[in-house]
Amino acid sequence: MEITQAEFVSSYADVRKCPAPDKPEFAFIGRSNVGKSSLINMLTMRKKLAKISVKPGKTQTINHYIINSSWYLVDLPGYGYASASKEKRAGFGKIIEEYVLKRENIDFLFILIDCRLEPQANDMSFITWAGEKGVPLGIVFTKTDKVSKNELQKNIAQFKKALYTTWDDLPPLFTTSSTDKKGREEVLDFIQNTLTAQH
């Protein structure tokens, strides 16, 4: 897929105010500081489309970007950030849960995982929760340029093992690096194929 247009549309903390659900949506979510904004900028080849924050947990709204006038890329708030208020930390956060469960035009949810870490409890519980709700999802390992090839394979194997405790078949897995643009074509081809399959 070639991205010829990528524009910011809206930013809301209320699912009901999001754009009309008349286009397919591909949403990106992950723990705070997982590299979500960097990944979105890398995929769209726009350096400042998603604002990269030094302070984790900055995204507290649902951000919509229109891509090629035909689908939305959705940037969701991070879950599991320690300094978020207790109310926001209850569950995965009201905004996230409402979007994931009630947004009828969500085509796919990309869950971002920092490839340098062993499986984290809040990542695993979110993946399990979304899977149980029947949300189509895939796992995107970020920051692969920060580890050696062997370490990456070892960490992914560990993650797969953790997933197999609750999953019969693994969801799609992607490995990415915003620094060297690794995984860009794979993610965009997956989106393209998903869009093509619907029409």
C-alpha cells in the first residue's frame, strides 16, 4: 500500500463524538511509551503526524487520522500507565473499553508490545480481554532495532509461549522498528489485504 494522504481529523475523549462510522478503522494501542506515535509516523511517512511525547501516557484521547481518503488510522490512549489517575486505571480505561467494544467499524486492533521486555501482565490481560470480546487483533513488536536478532527471537518465543496458555491459534504477529522502517510494508500490506477482502 502506498500512502498518498494522511491527515489529522479529530481528537476526542468521548467515543460518541468520533467521526461517523462510515469508513474502516485500524486502531493502534499499547502500554505507555511503547513507541506508538513513532510507529504511526513511520507507517504514514509523516514525521509529525502523531505527536511524540517525552512524558509517557500523554495520549488520553481517541485520535483519528484519515488515510488515502478511504480508511481511518486510530491512535488510542495507552493503558497501564502508573501516573494516570486511579479512575483511569480501573479496567483498561473507560475510553479504551468503550471504543473497543462499541465502535462498529473497527476492522482491526494492532496491540503494540516493546520487544525488549518479557511478557507484561497488563499486556497479556489486555490481549486476553480483547480476544475474549471477539475483537480482530494482531501483535506488533516495536523497537526491534534496540535488541540483537537472537534476543528478539528469544523474547518473541517467550511471548508466544505466554499467549499459548490462553490462545489455541496465535493472532498475526509483526516485528517493527520506527528507526529503520522495519515492518512498514508488512503492516500496510496486511491493512491493504484486509480492506480488499471486504470489497
